Amino acid sequence: MIVTIDGPAGAGKSTAARALAQRLGFAYLDTGAMYRAVALAAIQRAVDWTQPDALAQLAQQIHIAFQNDRLLLDGVDVTEAIRDWKITQITPYVADNVQVRKRLMHFQRQWAQGRDIVTEGRDQGTLVFPEAECKFFLTASAEERARRRWTELRARGESASFQEVLADQQRRDQEDANRPFGRLTKAPDAIEVPTDGLTLAEVVDQLAAFVRQRQQENAS
């Protein structure tokens, strides 16, 4: 079974998807981490990320792999490195690149073959896995999403202000909604789950209940 979780930045997709996968005994696919890995590779190799062709070529050259919930870039664990604030600022250049998205989509579909998975991103239920048996769209207010991201950055010792995080998030929201390929949009058959005021456990409880209901329907 494929379970997709889409939604805007800061809606809690990654945390909820990871916890849901553990609850269900499914594999977890963090697609956002893959785009961040390309951004990190661009910095490491001094590739001009404003040049679409250069980024597309880079995406063909690097090797991205998941190993026990860790992300490896050319064999090196970059799970923490890709969460740097600088990577966040560069990642939209990667996400807006059609050829990079197609390359990563191919990897995502290959990785999912033969697995029960929970996958999260912006276009998982609409573009990458339109045939997924269970789709969710997580939402939260702009202020709540920015607060979560700001708290995460502060915990890592980064000094971005709340207003900077909120402004960057609003920019990302606009870019995600207007992207020509792989834009953020709710799949017609996705279940919308607002996460404002909910604990992680409460969100996962809701998601798991829907998945188990769908599993029962498929088995009948």
C-alpha cells in the first residue's frame, strides 16, 4: 500500500509521516530531503544553482539513498546537514527545476516498488503516486507553521528571526502553488487534516485510523 501525505511547508508532514510509518510498520520516504540533498550537492560542488541546466546535470550525477531513516549523498550521511537554513533558501531553485523533479520522481517510484510506504511532499498524491490507495493533505495556519519551523531552527542553534522564517515560508508557499510542474495542490481524493492545536499523537491517530479503514475496505 502507498500512503501519501502532501501539504505546505511546516504543516508537520515529515514528522507525521515518519511516525505513521512506524505505527503501521511501513517504510518512510522523505522526498523533501531529496531536494535538499541536491541543494547541498550544489554547494559542495560549487554548482550555480540559479542555472537550471547545471542543476539538472548535477541531479543526474549524484547518488541519493536512504538507509535506516538516514539520507546518504554519494555514500555520506547528510541527514543533519541538509536541514541548514542556507539549504532551505537554495532548495526552491531545485524544486522549481522540471528536469530535477522528473529525475527524483523516477527515483521515488523505483524506491516504492514492492514496498508498503508512507511518502510525503508536495506532489505525492497528485503527480508521483496518483494511484495511491490512501492520500492525505495536511494543513495548518501560516503562523503556526512558521512557529514550528522557527522552534526547530532555534533548537539547532540557528539565529533566524520568526519574521524571517514567516516571510521565507510565505515565499515558499507562493512558489509551491505556482510551480509549473509538481505544484502544491490537494488531490481530489485526498483527506484534508488540519493540524493546528493537535499533538503529533493526535494527528497520527487520525491518519492511522483512515489507513486501517482503507485496508479493511481493500480486504473485503
